[in-house]
Amino acid sequence: MSKKEQIIEEIRKIYDPELPVNIYELGLIYDIKVKDEKFAIIKMTLTTPNCPVAESLPKEVKEGAMQVEGIEDVDLELVWDPPWNKDMITLQKELKKSCQMQKKIL
């Protein structure tokens, strides 16, 4: 498993406090890059700029990525563009895709 995949697995352990969905599936993680197998660069957002966990959630993500063996540092960038919306939820995308495929079959 690549370092990026390991980081994603760690991030999947972090849940939004108001929704029963992990933040990766929620679509809050926009990009993850790993350089030299030891430095991670993560771009993420929050559901709103006024999110009650605006300070703690990015710290949790950084700490989670640091749990991956060999990762020495994490540069976490909190971004607002594009703004998060419910269409970014991975599970929702998969469900829509599944429904569309079923309609084609029927």
C-alpha cells in the first residue's frame, strides 16, 4: 500500500462531529501528495468557514497523517475554493452512479 493510501486510511478514521460520515468520504480532503516518501501535502476544506471544529479538525488530519510510518512532516493547507457542497460526498456519488447503472439495465 502506498503512503498516500495509508494516509487516506488514517483520515478515514476521522468523522465529522455532526454527520455520521468520515471526512474523506464527506469530500473534505481535496488533495494528498507525498514527496520523497516522507513529506505529505494535504489540501482540505471544511463544510463551512464557521465550522465548530475549524481549529481541531485540521490538527486531527495532520496528526492522522503523521501516524503513517515514514511520514516525517505534513503541510496541511485549509482551502475554501472550491467551496464544499453536498455533491462532494463520495458515498452520494457512488449511490447516484449505482442508480444510473441500474436504470440502464432495466
